[in-house]
Amino acid sequence: MIRITLSLLTFLSLGSHAATPIISYKTLPDRVRKLNPDLIAARYRIDEAKGRLRQSGRLTNPELNFELTNNNRLEERALTVGFTQKFPVTERLRLEKDVSLHDVYAAAAEVADTERRLIAEARQHLVSALALKAQRELRTEQITLSQELTSYIKKLADKGEASALDAGQARLELLQLKTKLRQIDAEEKVIEGLLKPLLGMSPSAPLILGGHLENLTIPQQTAALKLRGDLRAAQHEIDGAAKQVELEEARQYDDIEGGLFVTIERTEDAPEGFETEGILGLALTIPLPLWDNNEGSIDEAKARVQRRKAELNALRASARHEIKS
């Protein structure tokens, strides 16, 4: 019974270890895309932008109006029922759609850039962890050799064939190597605490790293520049800002309002008495852009385009330096 229990525990332990994924330089991006909580939250920006796109470019809701008048002294009454709807005289609705569409493109590019930065940060910590792993192997080998050398010098010193000073120096060097190994242990714990949140792992989950530094490759600068989502997002923001200029110019002219109304009146026509009349009419309201022609918003939109272009130029320069480094 004891042997069966021990075998079962060993099997469960091996199964749990086998279920733990091995994080390597190649498998790390896929795990970040699927499990990073910041990236999962960032993807909702795209849904928000799509919601604004569905809402933009729509006519305002029509209005149904009622009006009732009553003359108690003459017993005259009138009921008016009207239906009004506003219509744009420019391409404002289409431009609103275009601006919202570029917002969707920009949101998707920003999420892609967030993904790139999180993967780059996780890979940076992984490279540091692999470097520490290589240092650990080297220090462990050095400690083994130092222990053998210390033991050998001690034996010589005990026989009087070597000085006690040499034996003390060997012990000191061994102690320094063990201290450096403990420093590596501490640095590995720090990197593990930084890497696990990026991979969507709990603090208690085991982290197994695979791969070696000598097998890593650096992508070409031109290829890396094309992968920058922030550059694509900045370009979409420029395009959206240009459409915003057209939209603000279209908003110089407010919507016209057309309506249809029906009036039923009961009036007294002396000496013949009361009679009921029906009136069918059309109404049209045309706003005049005399005091407000939206010039301030137009100037703001034009300045925004220039700012976006300057920001894109600065971002490109910064991206080239970042990729090179």
C-alpha cells in the first residue's frame, strides 16, 4: 500500500510538471497575446470605436408635435398635429462616418502597438532571465572547481606543503562565488515577478524557461519599423484629423427642418353656426449662418492636423533610435 501511494504521488507530480508550459523566446508572444490582462483590456478600445462608428452618421430623431387651443367663450377649438425632421444640407453624416472609421483603424493600430510593447518587455525580461541562467550554470561550475581546489590546498597545508594563507585565500574565493550565486537567485526572483504578470500567470504558478541566448536572432530594422503599430495609429489619426477639418467645414451650415402638419378647427361662422375645417400644411425652417459660422472649430481642426503630422515625424525618429538600440 505504501509503494502504491508513493507511486501515485510521483505520477501526479510528474503530470503537474508536464502540464506547466515552457516559456521560450518563440512561444512567449502567443502567451502574451492570449493571457496578458492589459492587452485583453486594451482590445475593448476597438469595440468602443466600433460602437461610435455605428452611432455616427445618423439623422436626428423626428419630432411629433401636438397643439390644442380652446376658446371657452366662443366654444371654438383647434387641434394641430405636426411631424418634423431635420436634414443636413452638407455631407456631414458621411464625414462623421469617415471620422469614426479612422478612429476604429487607429484603435486597432494602438492595440497592436500595445501588444508589441508588452511582448518586447516580456522578451527583454526573458533574455535577462536566460542570461542569469547561463551565469548560474557558470557560477555553479566555478563553485564545484573551487571546492575541489580549496580541499586540495587544505590537504597540502595540513601536510606543510602549502601555506595556510593560500588555503584561506581559496576559501575566501569560494565564499565570494557562493555570494554571487545568491545574488543571481535574488535577481531571478525579481525578473520572475516582472515576467509573470506579463504572461498572465499567478504569483504561485511555476515558471519554466527554455532556450539559450546564442539561438536568439535580432530582426532587421526595416522589418521591425513596419511592425510598429504606433506609426500606423499616428497615420490614421492624421487621416481622421483631415476628415475632421472637412466635417467642421460642413458644420458651418446647420440642418434644415422640414415638417408636415394637419390642423382641425371648429369655428363659429355667424349666422350659420359652427363648422369644422381641416388644414394640411408644410413647414420649412432654414438656419442662417450669420453669427456662428464655426470658424473657430475649423481652425482648431486644421491645427490638429499639423500637430499630428509633427508628432508622426517625431515618433518615426524615436522609433528608429529605439529599434537600433
